[in-house]
Amino acid sequence: MSDSNVLGPFVERRVMKFFYNSPLRRRATLSIFNDADSISLNVVKLCFLLLHPSSNHATINVRVLLIVSLFSFCPAAKVGKTSLIMSLVSEEFPDEVPLRAEEITIPADVTPERVPTHIVDYSEAEQTDEQLYQEISKANVICIVYSVNNKKSIEKVTSHWIPLINDRTDKDSRVPLILVGNKSDLVEHSSMETILPIMNQYQDIETCVECSAKNLKNISELFYYAQKAVLHPTGPLYCPEEKELKPSCIKALTRIFKISDLDNDGVLNDNELNFFQKTCFNTPLAPQALEDVKNVVRRNMTDGVRDNGLTLKGFLFLHTLFIQRGRHETTWTVLRRFGYDDDLELTQEYLFPLIKVPPDCTTELNHNAYLFLQSVFDKHDKDRDCALSPEEVKDLFNVFPYMPWGPDVNNTVCTNDEGWITYQGYLSQWTLTTYLDVQRSLEYLGYLGYSIIYEQESQAAAITVTRNKRIDLQKKQTQRSVFRCNVLGARGSGKSGFLQAFLGRNLQRQMRIREDHKSYYAISTTYVYGQEKYLLLHEVMSDFDILSEPDLSCDVVCLVYDVNEPRSFEYCAKVYKECFLDSKTPCVVVAAKSDLHEVRQQYSQSPLDFCRKHKLHPPQPFTCNTTEAPSKDLYTRLTTMAMYPHARLRCMCSCNRCTYCLCQNLLKLELLRSIKAQLCRVVYNRFIHRCSRSVFTIDSLLFLSRLSNTAGSRSSSALPQFLAAVRFPLHFHCRN
């Protein structure tokens, strides 16, 4: 253990203690103190060890280089840069030093950050300027070595090397620099007073390390800081001039805070802090450590702690404090756990995890996804009215970089009387997005932190890919919960009204919808044999010549025509014969605006004859010009047909001509009902007269009760009268 003359870009490190098993293979635990504030080891552990065993940089490409990365050494005169490399490898000062060391690769399993490290030495004597420029372009971090006993070598850092490197790199992608002061064994003083102004002048300089190749002092630390400069750069996080976090960092940490604030009360309580700690660092905090963290915030901020919880300001202050103390790897660990890259943008791998959807398969949210979305809804429904006001919707999507839902969403799903999205409408919109665009649904779930809160590998775990529709047809059953109905019809036939009626809106409410807020989709739930299913209605544009494959791919087709428009049905007939005549997709013809006078359709066949010829159900009358919400019966039938396309459903008409209608009318005849009741009364009376024993079973009495109810009102009171007439005790025998 030895003191380290290491100067960070923001504060001087008074005490640095490193513990190593060997110069290359070690776990470093760093305690940092300064005169103004002393942070105990427990507080420094706020979620974070310097090199956490679970750190994973497998996706980071660096040339020091991490993952296939490089160190480039630029000499300012003979400063001992090659000696540093030789001392690192041999763990002793070399007697003979070559002009240039060969490229050295340090395996990942012997480096602190578990990444392979490539060290490249540059020699002005053996290499050209062009080779130098190539090495600069390939390097992820550059160590500029100077001699602490040579002022000219220090001056050359700013007069030659930094300008040269900046000229050869893009302004937006500058390579981090580390100043290395070698030969510290030759002087008794430190060069830090001279280096500090240089570090403040150039933001690309990550840190400065004084070392000695001869005494092996801080050799390992040098390469540790080189790795750290690549893996955990300070530039994107902190502005040294303003001494505060950069806006992009504040935005990212604010999102992380809001995701971690599970009850949305604006503070992180102890449970939420422990959840955050476990999420990022796989270990909880002790109660005393939590109190120490909050006490540090209380001493420095008046509004950092509220109701014994950490506020957003306190959360940001802690990360500022860690960065100022040289612990920016702590903040990077948090950011990367929540999906951010080195530019503080959410990575494509995080937002769009790989998910395969074979042809003829659909995507749906699974049970855990709905539970998560329900918790998000409850979290933001502050007034508990089971609807999201515009302010609550804005608060919900505050963790998004943009507002994902436009005004058309309110005309796509169910809303309350004030036009606010209800709980059912909220889930319906998520179901719609997942069905139509699963990648966008994955992106949205990523912004909300689904994989983090539910501890999943990715938000792809929230998606269920249904089996092929052909298998459903073969097995004559389906496990799907979302069914698509394409609504086709001529312009003005009433398609939009048909969609809005599904959401419970009559004609009067529909007339208040603005044209630019119109939606071509409507989704809600229906119940088929007691099962809740989602029916997705899609209004297809009326241009027949440009119908695409998605316009024709669905579970059920709804052909809408206007009964008051003589040429309306012609479009439906043409679409059916051209696109669905030989298809196995069920089709239903809807006679819209049935409250108006029905006119003769100018087509070779009437709609009813057309349906009979093609073995379709008769046209279904429909109108949304009602006082109350329109009936959902027709939508339930559509869902049923989508679920069971192979089955011949019961007749949907009342034509009194087909076999089904004739049979139904026969069963409803009063004569048949009276005959049935008379037969029941005869059986009942015979049973009563034959009962001379005093022992009855429970089943016998239940049979009598059912029989008396079936026999009619005149016999309904016979059973109570019979039991009252029996004056001796009755013995009831049960089967059990």
C-alpha cells in the first residue's frame, strides 16, 4: 500500500489506497477524502463498489483498447514511455530499453474491468508521421508521457501533442487523454501544480498520474485509469467549468429516478432505494448506510431529503458528488444498467431486443406485461377515477423522449364522458400497438423500464408470439386474444361510424370528433362464451385499386354499405368477389344507417340475394343514431366468427325463411309451450300421489321443485303445500 500522486480533473485526491494481489490482477477499493467533506466507506458504497464483480463491458469496443483496444504513447523527448511498458510486463525495471516496444495484449481475465487491453508504443525514431496518425485514429485513449524533471517535456504536451491529437480527431468524438508524469523517483516535488492548469484548460484530459518505471510506482494504476477513461468517461457527464452535471446526464438520471419511484410520490423511500441498489449492484444497502447517504445529502442541501426519502435534487446531488470525487464509474454503472450508451442515448439493443415473428403469427402482450402496465396506470392515476387526464398522460410519458400518443388515440379506444382515456382504453391502446408494431411496443416498454422493474433480460419477455393461424384452423381452436376485423365499404357508407359505435359513441358524440383527430382504428373488448377478447377494427380506405396485402389480411371481414345510397352495395359486392370469394376468411355484410329509409340497390342482385348465393349471413342492420350507446351484439358476433372461422354459426337474421328461423319460431309457439307445461303437470301429479312413504331423499325433493317450476304457475305452490300436509317427522337421506 502506497500513497498515489494522482490528480483528477476536478478535485485533488488527498488519500488514495489501492489493494492488489499483483500489479495486473487485482480488485481496487478506493476511499476518497478531502478537507471539506469526509465520506465514510459505507456512504461511498451507495450502490457502488469501484470495480463491481458484476460489471459487464462485453458490448463496449475500445482500443487502450477495450475489447480490441489500444493505448498510444506519445513521447516528449526521452521520458521513459517504453520503460513503463517493459516494467509493466516484467514487473522489474529493464536494464536495456529498446527504441520501441512491440504491441502487447493483456488478457481480459487479468484486468480490473475484465476487458482485453492492447498497448501500442510509438517511436519517432522508427515510425513515420503517417503511422502516428493511423495509431491516433485507432486509439480509444492516449497516454501522453512526460518527464517530471524536464520542463520542456511538460511544455511540449500543450505546444505539440494535444494540438496534434485534436487536429487528427473529430470534435464530437475526441479521444480521452491521460497525462503520465514519469521519473518521479528523480525529484522530491510533484508536478501537479504545473499540470493542474493544463487539465482545466483541456476537457479531453481525464486524469494525470505520476509514476516511476524504475521503482514500479503507480504502473498498474496508470493502466487502470486508462481503462477507466474509456469505460467511464467524465466528459458526457460533467461540466468542470460550471461544476455541475450536463443537461443530457440530468435528463437520463431524471428518467432513472422516475422509474425507480415506484409509487410516484416524488421521493425514493428506503424500499425504493434498496430496489434501485439491488437493480444496479445486486446487493442491498444496510439501514445505517441508507441513513448515512441521506445525512450527507441533508448536510449539503435543504431540499434533498423529504419525508425521510431522497428527492430528485438529492439524487442528482449524490451523482454529482460521486463524479467530483472521481467515482464516475458509479454513475456509469447506473446509466448502463438502465440502457444508456457512452453518448447518454438509449442503446438500440436495449430498446429493440431481438424477437422473431414468423409469417401468419401475431404478437400480443402476456400476463406479466398487462400487470406491469396496470401498475404504471395506477402509479399515474392520482385522482383514482380509472381514467387518465391529459396531465396524467403527460406525466406518464415524461420518461419518453417524445409524446407517443397523439389526439387520435382518444378516438381509437374507450374514453369517459370528459374524453379521457379509461383504464380499459389504456390497455387497449397498448394491445393495439403490440399487434400492429411490436418493435414500437418494445421501445415504449423500454422507456418505462419493464425489463428493469420485472428483472427480465429484455422487454421481449413481455411479448407472446402466437402460433400460426393454419394450425388454429387445423385444431379448430385458438389461443389468441386479439382478432382483427377489416372494415371495407364505399366512401360515406358509414365505416367510421361503425368503428366509433364499437367504442360506445352514438352519432351525436361522433359529430364532435375533429377531422384531424380521426382514427382509422378502433379497439375494445368483447366477451365470447365468457372469455374476454380484443376486437381490432381497421377502416380500410375506399380506393379498391390500391388495396394492399395488410388490408386483406385479417380474421374477419366486415363489408359495410349504406341502405340509403343506391350504389353503395356495388362496392361491397365487387370487393368480395375479387378478394374474398375463395378465401377462408369469414365475411359479414352490414347494412349501415338502418334508421334511414332503405332504397333499392343498383346492382344485379339485392344484398339479401347476394348473401344467399354466396352462403353468407344476411345483411346485418346497424345504426349508431341512437339515444344511448349503440349495441355491441354485432361486434360480439364478429369476434366469435374470428375465433371460430371453421364453425357454422347460428343464423344472424330474422328473415323467417331459413331453416333456423323456422325452427326457432316453432319452439317459441304458445301451443308448444302449453303442451310442454301440461305434460310436466301430469308427471308431477302422478309422482305426488304415489308418494305414500315418509322417507324422502334430498334428490327427490329437488326433482319435485324443478318439476313444479316447469309445470307452470298453477302447480308451483304444490310442493310447499304437500310438505305442510305431512304432519309426521320427515327423514331426509343424503347420498353422502
